Amino acid sequence: MVGEIKVLLFDLGRVLVDFDHYRSAQRIAAFCFKTPRQIYDLFFESGATEAFESGKITPEDFYLQVKQMLDLGLSYASFEPIWNDIFFLSAKNRSVFGLVNTLRVNYKTALLSNINVLHYEYLQKNFPVFGVFDRIFLSFQMGLIKPDKEIYNRVIRDLGVSAQEIFYADDRPELVQSAKSLGIQGCVFTNFDQLISDLKDSGIKFLPPEKNRLF
């Protein structure tokens, strides 16, 4: 039997904040002998990136690995802002933020993100999206990355609810599927209207329109 939802768990990237890794790849290309496409392929899906997002290496170690991979003629001080300059807010992101801020009146809200420490610190300073969440779970702090089932198990234990009492929204189907295999309810985030529909189908109660001042 499906339990009543008590916690709304959201992914960060392409849900609350959009990003474009190619933007960094284009800028880095000016400092090495590889094309933006080659940089993107070597860099953003590499073992180094995974190790960085799971907190297994420091920012400085990550930079040194990237420098070696790309034969990069760029100092760490210059690399860091280029690495961070990938984020932007879309109308979709703003709508989800407003929704979370409204629903937190009746539900506990939580965030679960695969993210490295540099991106997190940059977002904290420049994108005020974290304040609407009661709990924040970050891969680099947990030493795990999605879709590892243990990261979801940790979230379930830390939230103190059953898996069936969590609703999870993420833009990547394989991450949602991993969570669902443990009993978590959820949806693949594609757009705001679909999210509203999926939440309603899961029994989420919305505030009456006259009390919902964010819309």
C-alpha cells in the first residue's frame, strides 16, 4: 500500500537550477589544444569528476587531474571561476522554487544532489535556492553519488520516514528508477506542469489558490 507523502525530495540540477557544462568547455578550449567537444567528453563525465562529486579528492587535486588530462595552461585561480560559470535560472527553475516554498508549509522539503564542493559554494553565494529546504543532502559530503542505492538509503534513514513516505523528483530517469526500487515514490521531471500533475497523482495537497501567493 502506498503511504501518505511526508517528505518532498528534489534534485538540484535542471530542476531548481539549470546548467550548461559546454559553456566552461568553450572557455577552457582557449587554454589547451583540444576542442570544446573533446574537453566536454574528457572532462565532465570523467572518473576525476565522479571522484570530485563524491568528495574523494580536493578541488586542488581535481584541478591537477584536469590540468594533466588537457595539458591545460591555466592556473587554479583562473580555472575555478571558469569551472563554476555554468549555472543559470530559467522560468522553469523559478516555478519549481516557488512551488517548493509553498508546499513546505505542509510537507518537509529536502534536496539531494550530485555536486562538488566548488559548485555548491558558488551556488550558495549566487543562487538563493537552498533556503526553502529543511534538509540538504550533497554527494560530496556523503561520499556517495546517485544512482548508488546506498545514498537513497542514507536519505531515508536520516529523514526518519519510510521510503513510501518520500516523493522524489529528478530529471534523470535512471536516478528516479534507483530510488523507486527502494520504495520511494517519484517522477522524472520534464516540465513544471507535469510535476504538478505527478504530485497531485501522489496525493500531495496544495494550498487553496487564494492562499498561494507565489502564483
